[in-house]
Amino acid sequence: MPRNDRQAALTRGNCVWRVPLLADGSVAKVGQFFTSYGPSGPDGLAVDAEGRVLVANPGLGYVWVLNARAEPMLVLRGPAGASITNIAFGGADRSTLFVTDSTHGCIMKLRLDVPGVPLHPGIAPPGALEPPTTSTRMSTPPRRTSTDCATADAPSAIDRLAAT
């Protein structure tokens, strides 16, 4: 998919739209890119360096890896009962896919062969992503550990179903 295209997940419509951006920033010929199925449709999206679109599908517990023609090149499946809601590339080389499972309250991770594209061209200065050191922190629920989510880092947490 060209770098000037953007995608929008329409969860209730069970599809992903393609939004081509023109050089002046305007939009041309928005159209449906991918149609899913199941009780709820696509949610989180990411794009890898080969231009493939990764689509989190909570209703199926899948991450679809789609080529430029919206053909599934790979399907990643979460653990039984998972609701895969969001995805993001991270790690030093952006080759680790982080996957949220809202049913089990876990963040799973999987190393992929192709890195994700950066979200923006800037690079954060050292320390910019560190948590604040002030005492005025928001209260958060206790953090779950990998023992709470037994499959969080296990190879079976996300299984490769099909690769072409």
C-alpha cells in the first residue's frame, strides 16, 4: 500500500477503509479496503515496512496481516476467548508486535520478520519516554504479570495460522 494511503477501522461496519491522501493533504476516492466477519470488526491498525496492513479484530481474536490488495498473508490468533483490540510495533528495531487482549487483560508480544513503520519521523530524545518522577501520579490498577496471563509471552499466545 502506498505510503500516502491511510486506513480507518470501522468496527461496527466490520471493515477497513482506504483513505488516499493527495500531495496537498486533501483526500481522494475513499473506499473499502478490507471486509472482515464475526461479532465485531476491525479495531487497532498498524503498518509494516513492506506496506502490509495489520488489523486487530476483537470479535475473532485475530490479527490479520494484509497485503496491498487486502489479501491475508498471515493470520495471528490470540489465546482462546481473546479480544484483540489494539496492536503496535515496538522494540529497538520495531520488529516486536505488541498486542492487547482486553478479555484477559494482557499485553502479548510477538517478534515479526518485518518491522513496523515509525508513527512519525521524529526521534524521541533520551529519557523522553521515561515515566515522570514526580509524586503526582495517577492511580492505576495493579499491573498484571506474565504469570497472571500465563500465555503472555509463550509461543502459543499468538499462533501463526497461515503464511503465503
